[in-house]
Amino acid sequence: MALQWYPGHMNKAKNQVQDRLKLVDVVIEIVDARIPFSSRNPMLDSIINNKKRVIILNKSDLADSTSSKKWQDYFESKGINTYIVDSKHSNNMNNLINNIKKEVAQKVEKYQKAGVKNYRIKAMCIGIPNVGKSTILNRFAGKNIAVTGNKPGVTKNQNWIKTKFDFDIIDTPGILWPKIEDEKIGLKLALTGAIKDSIFHADDVALFALDYFKKYYPDKLKKVYNLSDENLGYENPELLLFLTKKSGMKDDFDRMSEKIMMDIRKGVLGRYTLDQVDEVENAIN
Ligand code: G4P
């Protein structure tokens, strides 16, 4: 795989986050609920350090709800309040907002005691592209706003986004990527559409997907592709070829691979989570 974790870009992003961290009361970390581990940067915990933080497991409508609850319990066991959110279909952010406010209530009280009236909480949103950062920020702002976070280098100024609640959010232009060069993490990012399709071959992504779904969601595979238990016993490449032929694509397994990838991404196979709490040790350090 021709992929690098670009330490130069990463350092820049890290510095940008660290600079802005000084200006905020709380960090709102947004992850894709289907990949709560693989959509996080492993350095993030040390970067954020002791700053108050909440985690949003967004796109919960696409994720396996049992897994989302396990991830919520996991992160909360590490002391980070975690919220299961579907920002596409629900614009009710009140519960989330009230809880974010609770995180920083002590600080706000301190300011109020010191005579600062109407203190506006300052927050920073962090998340890799496609986790739904813009959707959530738009919900907070109550209107469509341009989020620069996905275009590294476009904005050099500090951009504060005013929300319709009593807090403001600073936009972070850099992206702290997960460890894409770890092949499993990369394949999970590819399968959910978080990284460009050109980074991995579709057949590698499809073979990974078949392997994972055989293990964790065999019934979904059987139902959607009309497979028997015997078919599920095939080795992954054999199963891919079988599916290719069965779908009338002759031996064009590239085309079938893309179909499998898109089916899973679009939720044709239903809800799924690609990171299992018990398989990931120390997701939070
Ligand atoms: P980003 O800023 O982090 O890059 O993400 P953005 O908000 O642009 O969202 C990326 C895609 O994910 C968008 O879909 C958006 O609608 C979708 N999305 C965001 N939050 C959720 C969620 O909670 N559930 C689901 N199912 N989807 C979510 P798109 O196809 O690029 O655009 P659109 O056609 O939906 O507008």
C-alpha cells in the first residue's frame, strides 16, 4: 500500500490544535459510530491532555446499536462523557448542549462570580472528514456555515462559529488523521467512505468486508446476497468469485468488489460497527 502517515502535515495539525486548545473550555470530539476507534487519531489523548472533553458517536443510525452502547460505556469508563447522535435525522441537540454546558459549569460559575455576565463557552470541534462535523456544526449554528476543517491550509485565521446556544466553536483547519497506514484501520476508513477510494483496491476492501461480516454479521450477508451456510464457509477470495458469478458479472470481481463496498457503505446490509471494544485495547490512553 503506497501510503504514508505524513508526519509533516500531522505536526502542523497538531500545533494548530494545541494553539487553539488554549482558547477553549471544552473539546467536542466527533467520531463515526461505525468506527469509534479507527476514526480517532492515536495522539489525540495526549494532545488534549486534561482539557474537558466529550465524545460524539455520530452516524449512530448506521451503526450497530449494541456496539454503540458498548463504546459509550467504554469511553465513559475512561471518564469521558459520550453521546450517541444521529445528526442527519435529528436536529434536537438540546440534550447534548445541556450536557456540554454541565462539563464546564464550574468554570462558567467562576467567571460569573468574577463579574463576567453572559459568559459564552468556547468549544473546539475535532473530527476527521466525513464524520459529520459540518452537519453537527450546522445544527449548532442553526444555519449553514462553511466549515474549513476539511480543506487544510485554506484558513489561517482563527474562525469562531457562533451557535444559537450560549457557546461558540473554534474551527480547526488541520486534520489529525487516524493511523491509516495500519492496514486494518485504513480498510475500515475506506469501507465507511472516510478516505478516498483510490487509496485501496476495491477487492482488498471487499475481501476485508466479507471477512468481517462473516465473523460478526453472517446473517446480513446471507440475507442480502442470498447465501447458504455452506457458501459462508468458503475462503474469502472464493466467496468473492462466487458472488461475482452469482450476480451475473462473470469474472469481473473488481465490479463486484465495488458493489459490496457501496452496499455496505450505503447501509444495504443494515447497521454495523467495524470496531469491537473487546478487540481494541487502550482505545483511550
Ligand atoms: P464532515 O464535515 O465531517 O466532512 O462531514 P459532513 O457533515 O459533510 O457529513 C458527511 C456525510 O455524512 C454527509 O453525507 C452527511 O449528510 C452524512 N452524515 C452526517 N451526519 C450523519 C448521521 O448522523 N447519519 C447519517 N446517516 N449520515 C450523516 P453526504 O452523502 O456527503 O451528503 P448528503 O447527501 O447527506 O447531504
